[in-house]
Amino acid sequence: MLELGGAQQNTLYTVEHLDRGRFETILIAGPGGLLDDDAARIPGLVFETCPWLRREVSPFADLRAVVDLVRRLRRLRPDLVHTHSSKAGLLGRLAAAIVGVPVIVHTVHGWSFHSLLAPRRHACYVALESFGATLGSALVSVSHADAAEGHRYGIAPLGAFEIIRSGVRLAEFGRPEDRGYLRRELGLAEGVPLVGMIACLKPQKAPLDFVALAERVGRERKDVHFVLAGDGELRGSVERALGSTALGERFHLLGWRRDPQRILADLDLFVLTSRHEGLPRVIPEARACGKAIVATAVNGSPEALVNGRHGYLCEPGDVEALARRTQELLAAPALRCQMGQWAREGLLEWDIDEMVRRQELLYDRLCAQAGLPSAGGSTRESR
């Protein structure tokens, strides 16, 4: 499903900006995503939805999805299939292997297994990821940490992973004209401290940890406001948790937003409370805006944020440490400013056009190895 997330937005950018002289692009996704209309508007893109391709695990629907994808691939006859997301990636690779697609690529945006899962489910997901790895020509990881974890669990050798960062439209972040927009919307003066997070409201992002952080910081600092941009399955839980705090109008739940650059522009401090991640591209987005960051040290986050230079990393779930670091930086505007200046440095590897270029190079190499013409055929992306 094309929900409003970094992996989905980067997939759309890829299929739109691949060299059309060499690639015919086809995108197949589950139905009902917020970005479906965006996909339908991309010139020259063949966009289809598979009604059985859903987030929830369902043996019946999942089998129907594979049958549906096999039928579509036999009709479309792609030379290369590139899948994303754990479940869609497994079903898409299985369908592509059944059809005999010459080149199959999968990008790991964070593994389906993580420390929060029950042991049996964790073992099951590792087994499924290992099976999926046998179906493709190449594995891409957005972080070295995920590649190392895949190797540690025996999914694939470390050298089998191609590291291609989840890219950011760097030129759209840190523009002077974006400052003041959010504060005017919220009715906040320039001097009011503003702490924010941008994330889907789902368990991996731990939005309830952000509410708990805000409650702790808000007890000590009555002048601080907090913003949480995003929506999802935990919205009701977030609203109930807020109801038990004294934050009142100092906490702003913004819902889905298409203007992260404007939100980040007005923050004094950016926070990310994720319990597990692939590599959150919102961190380089915040860095491009010159913001100090307090985040959890999960998966690829330490690769995007240098602890003590761009901000601070804390253990996932350690709300006390997150709140303490937030209070420290709110009380030290000169340090926040210095960290924000350092954060703007070394961002080239996160550029979204570099991401597309590296994918094209990978496609060229794999097509040549498969004996295909130099990346001339069609590519299919599955979400």
C-alpha cells in the first residue's frame, strides 16, 4: 500500500525519475493508499493495484495476491522486478520467481523481525525473510546496520547487500521562506520553544513515547509546545494518552501532512522515538533544516545521526533519557545552534537523485549479468 511514508515516497520518486529512454516503469501496489493519486499522476507510469495485497497477514488473501501478481506479470512480462516492504516483497518475489523474471531485486527498509516480537513469531519472520532472499538476484539495504543484522541471522552474506540510502529531496529543506508557516498556523510567537516529531502513528515509531516525553518535559517547562505530525492505527491511543496529561493546548496533533519542510523549519528541536527502523529519512531531512535532534539508537539511525555532534541518541524506549536530553538542549540554545550547523554537513549521500542513479547502476549491472540488453526493458516496483 502506498501510505504516506518515506519508503513509499521514494518508490514513487524512483519510478518517476528513472531514465525513460532506458526504462519502462510499472508500479503495482495494494489498494487504498494515500499516495495512490500521486502515482496515477506520474506521466508514462503504468500504475495498477492488486486488491489482495494487504498489510495484514492472511493466508487466503496472501495466496490470492500471489496468484493475482503471477497473472499480471505474465501479461506485463518485465525484465526486472524490484520489490519493497517485507510482506509485499516476499509475495512479489515469489510471483516473479514463478513467472521466471530474469532479474529480481528487493530493498530492505528494516526487517520484519525485531526485538519486540514474541520468540515464535520472530523465528517465523526470520525464516520467511531467509526464504525470500533465495528468490532474488540482489538485496538492497538502506543501512549497514540492517545488512549486518541480515547476515547475523543467516539471511544472506554481508557482501550480498548493496547499500543504497533512502534519499531525501535536500533542496526542498532548509529554505528561508518556509520559516514561520507552522507557527502562524498554530498561533505561536517566534520565541515559544517548539519540539516536534514527524512519524506514522504505528507501533514501530512509538508515538506514545513521544507523548510521555512531552508530559515529562512539559511539567518542567510550562512554555514549551509540542507537535506530532502523522496519523495511523495508534491515533486513538495517542489521543487517550494526551487526555491523561496536563499538556492541553500545548500539544498539537497535526494528522497527515505533506509539508514536512515547513514543520521542520519552525522546530527548535526534532525528536524521533522509534523502537525499530530501517533508516528514517526524516533524520537527514531535519539535518538539512539545521535542526538538533534527539532520537533513539535503532538500526540505521546511528548512521544518519552522529551522537554528540548532530544531537543525541538514546536507547529505544528510554523515555527518561529522551526527555532529559530534550530538556538539556532546550536549555542550551547556543549548543542547539552549533549542532544544527554541524548537521547540515555531509548530506550528499542522502540526496534522492543519487539514490536513483545508484539504482540505475545496479539495474544495469544485473541486467548485463542476466544477458539482457543494457537495462532496456521494463521494471516493476511492488509495494
